Amino acid sequence: MEPEEPSKSKTTVRQRADAIKPFICKNLIAVIESPSDVQNIGTVIRNVNALGVEKVYVVDPRKALPDDWEDMRGRKSLARTSVSAVKWSFVKRFDSTDDCFDHLEKNNFHSVVTSPHIKGQTNVWLHEGDFTEHTKLAVWFGNEKRGISDRAVERSNACIAIPMFGMIESLNLGTSSGIVLYEVTKQRRDYQSRYRKGRRKGKRSDPLPTVMTRDVV
Ligand SMILES: C[S@@+](CC[C@H](N)C(=O)[O-])C[C@H]1O[C@@H](n2cnc3c(N)ncnc32)[C@H](O)[C@@H]1O
């Protein structure tokens, strides 16, 4: 297990928080459906934070996580497995897949699930998908053993697969979320850099940078 990141001064933390803001992918949510292992939740939160995904939702029917975000941030197991990323990421839990979809649909989110298998009507290879088509996007990851549920497939719009070339059936949750979210955030950051949102909507004459300089502490 890696140690938590060393503590930094308040000014350094504030500078970093300001510097990363423009690179965060707005209206992008990663959903983990019924994960069994808290270590995997921590790994996904770490990926989400590192890649600039705005939020993480966890469908948690076993009630392994506290309801309150502050309590969640204080959870030692999550802080350790996410190397403190949980302190900096918005994490919300839901009791069921349907509760999570109800909330996402009420807020006009388009959902895609991920699986190594063919699921539902529309199946897309990760590298062939366009993840900028919908302003609000939720990307679902399934349980370590069972994979994504039939209910999630039924209520989502497409199923995304990372091509597999080996003898094994699937990648693990941490690895697959890293690969999928890398592609999705790369596309959305590129789009965000070229187009303005809201009332001043339209193409920017000078695209914003899509990569942060590495000298920001
Ligand atoms: C260990 S896998 C689950 C394996 C399970 N036997 C199944 O049928 O999906 C955990 C999750 O990682 C993601 N995943 C794993 N391999 C993937 C792949 N090749 N393409 C897309 N997602 C994948 C999916 O979200 C999956 O539900």
C-alpha cells in the first residue's frame, strides 16, 4: 500500500487547486456500480482525481460508505487507497442502480456502461466512441465479479469496450476505469479547449491548453 501524499502548505494546495480547475472535465461523472472491494473504490477515485473527472458516484447497496461527503473524506480506508484523492474529489453514494439512474436522468445525464462483453443494443469500441456528443455524461463501471448489471445496461444508452487481446476475459476495475476515463477525458478536454459553454457558446479563436505544465507544485 502506498503512503498518503505528504502534506503541503495551504498556499501550495490553493495554487494547485486553482491551476487544475480549467482542466477538470465539467459534467462528467464516473459511476461505480456495487463494488465489493473498498480498495477498488479508492483506485477509481484516484483515477478520477488524476484524470480530471468532475465527480464519482458509487452505487452502494451494502452501505459500505457513509452518506455524508465529509464523513467519506474522513474514512481512513478510502484516504489510504485513494492516496488522499477522496479529500479532493466529489463522491456521492446511492442505495441502488435505479436511484442513481433516477438522479442522473433528472439532471439530464446521458449514461454509458462499460463491459468487455456485448451488452444491450449499442456496442462501441473505446477508441471509436465520441464522448463529446453529450454535454452531460456518466460512465458506469461494473462489479468486480458480476460486471455491469442488466438493469444498468437497460437504462443506459451504449456499452463501451476496451479491446482485449489476451487469454483472460476482462481487465480489473482500477485498470479499466483508468483506460476508459483517460480516453473520455482526453476527448472532452480537447472539446472544452476549443468550444465555450453557456451564454458565450461557440468556437474559441485560440484554443485553451489541454495539458498542464508540470512545474505547478
Ligand atoms: C473485473 S471486470 C468484471 C468482469 C465480469 N466477469 C464481467 O462480466 O464484466 C469489472 C469491470 O471493469 C470494466 N471492464 C473490465 N474489462 C473491460 C473491458 N475490456 N472493456 C470495458 N470495460 C471493462 C467493466 O466495467 C467491468 O464491469
